[in-house]
Amino acid sequence: MFKLFLLLFFTCQTAEALSSSSLTSQAAKMNDPNDLKPILSHALPGIISYEHIGDGVKQANAEGSLVLSRHSSSLSEKYDDECDKDAILETELFLKRIEAKAYTHKSWTDMRRTLVYARTEVRFYNEIVPLLLASNNDMLRRQIPKCHHATYDLSGLIEEDSPTTDASQPSPLPENEEQKAALLEAKGGHMLLESLSPSHGYYQDSPITRQQSLACLKAVAELHASAWGDKALLKQINDRLSSAGGSYHLQFRNPKELQNMVASWNTFRENFLGLNEKTKILEKESVVRLGQRVYDMAEYVSKELTPKWDDEYATLVHGDYKGMNVFLPSNIDDDKLPIMIDFSCAGIGYGISDVGMHICHANLAADLENGGEEELLEGYLTALEEAVSRRKGESWKYPRDVAMRHYQLACIDYLRFILGRFWRSATPESFEKKKTSKNTTLINRNVDAAMAFIEKVDKYLEVFEQEIKA
């Protein structure tokens, strides 16, 4: 999802007087279809001019840019020659945009997923966040960025009531290139967000330490608890976001990923076999057959990991909870809380699915050894129990056997995604090339992390293979 290098901060300072040449330049932009003033005016009605900061962020499913906006100090007043130049302020905002015409290189299945990501996140901010915060949940309020404006237009491409998970929807795109371009013009969506910056005490990183990871898990526990047991809210999340939250849910993926699973595993194993001491796990008989085992279990695992909205343990999940989708406070001594971003894959699920993804995405194998993984799981579960109990006004517990079952399913499912989507072309060389890529899951850029995850999932698969036989 959108791996924002979000320098999110919202700060104002007095700007120097605008030169006449600057005003002329801005006037020329009024007729520019790419002019951002109409969007920025939703946050700053007194907008005068703006400029992009840096090169922006371009990811697989969205683009983002940091925008420095100049505006009058009184949001209702317009800038003119009589305006007090000392009252011109500067505010930095982050604009996330998804333009349909930028994704024509993708298959329709993949392009549709990109577009419904946009729809989901807009709906999350516009429709779901107000409901989550209606109970004066101050802690969660401080952990979700403020959205000044969010909208989308997918008319002619995806019906409003079309389920997020409908990967089988036929392509609506005409064969004629001119007609296709006309249909896609101005389609997509955007979100105008408040921002954070390192200068304001926040940072992103991956991998992160066990303590940093625990802070992230406590934050997402608050998100999970905010909808826990609220049937009316969960029904709305189901209907308006997704009945199956998560960027890698099987219903959401390109069918070719599963079809090529066995061949992908065989290629991966051949590429890494004999590389070092850690890769000896690839010689284990059950691991040799791992691709076929994951393929055989994929539908069962996905079904078991997909609760209905009224299931006892169903809740709102983030869906793409990697380390880079959380801003951590730089100073642990202040009262700042981690801030979660990128809710494009939010929907119904088991909250512990976010935990399973986060742990293998952001934690080094060595940090999970000697009880490290168990410490993270227990830290999350304790935080969730405290938050749900606080919300319900009575003690609530997540049975550890149920939680562990959900966690094991989540890990198997995540391997299915990584194997089908990324490992079909993975090599030691590709791992080396991506080793510093913070948005890439550790198990696709760190050999030790990958082998440790394979060893773990091998054991978890055994549990459910026996369950099916019983």
C-alpha cells in the first residue's frame, strides 16, 4: 500500500511578501488543470500560492507530495494589494493522489485493486473515522492523522456498491485507446492530510527494535479495540470498506499468484539452497514440499482467517501494518503516541493478522529469538485486552489458544502472499539489492529473516494439516 515517506507536520510561520512576478506566475496557474489550489482550499480557504517540496513519493498504488502553501492568516479573507503582508502564513500539507490513467500498464485486476484502495481510504477518513472518534477516544484521535479533504471518482470503472474483494469484475476499459483515455481522465481520488516531520519529533524506520515494534503493536491494538464488538459499526465497515481487510487477502489477489505457487517455490529454493548455514532449512523434506503445501492449504487458511463482521473476534483491521506505516515519536520521554498511516486496505478481519504481518515485516530474526516474538505477541494481546475492557467498561480476555491459532493462520497466509507475489523472482542478488529498502518486507530482503519465517510456517502448516485430517 502507500508507503508514505509522509513528513507529516502542520505548522505556520510568517512568510515574506510575495513578489509581483510570483503573483503573475500564480495567476497563470489558475487555468492549469493541474493546479492544486482547489484541493488545498479545503484546508486553507485563504490560499494564495503553493510550491512542491522535494521530489515527492511514487509508489505502486499512489503518489504523494509535500506541499508548502501560502495563505492569509484569516482563513476567510482573500489576498489582495491591501492585505497585510505580515499576515501571510505558510503551512505544510501532504497530498496523496491516485490517478487512474497512471495505471494502464497494469492488468485490469491489478488496476482495479489500486483504485479500490483509493476508495477504501477515502471512505475510511470520511465515514469511519468520525464514528471511531465519536466516543471521545482521545488516544486513537492522537494516532490517526487529520484528513482535511478526501474524495474519489471511479464512475464508469467501478460501481459504488461493487465489493472491494471482487477481483473477477470484467474490465470496463474500451479497446480503443482514445476512448480509454477519455474514460480514465480525471478518475481516481485524493486525500489532503495534515503532516508530521522529523523536526516535530517523529520518524519512520525499518527494521525496528523490539521495543519500537511493541509501541507499534500497542497503537494498532487501540485501532482494533475501537470497533471491537460494535455490530453496527462493523457492519458499516464491512459494507463500505471491505468484508476482507488486508492488502494480501486471497480474494483480492491476482489468481496467477496462486496458480504459479509451486513453481515459484521450486525456483526460490533452488536459488537459495546452499547459500549459508541458515539455508539448510531448505533441505528439510517438509520444506522441500512447502510450495505444494501452501498451495493445498491456501483456500482453507484464507477461509479460516476471514471472519464475518458479526464474528466474536472480528474487528477493524489496518490491512498493511508494516513498520513504515507508523510514525514513531523520536523522544520516548514526551507524551507523543505512534501515528498510523495508509488505511487503504482497512476492513473486517482478525486484528492479529496485522500483528503477524508487522512482526515479520519489521523485525530482525535475532530480535524474535529467545522469547522475543512471544514478548511482542503478549504485549499486543495485553494492550488489546486493556483497550477493549476500557471501551466495554468490563473485563475482557482474548483466550490465548484462540489468539495463537489466529496468529498461526496469519503467518501461513502472509507466506502465501510473499511466495506468490515476490519469491517467484527472488535471488540472493535481489535480496542484496533491496537490503536497505525500508518499504520492502524483511523476508524479501534479509536471508536470515526469510529462513526463520520459513521454519516457523513449516511448523504452523503441520498444525492445520493435522486439523484437516482429524
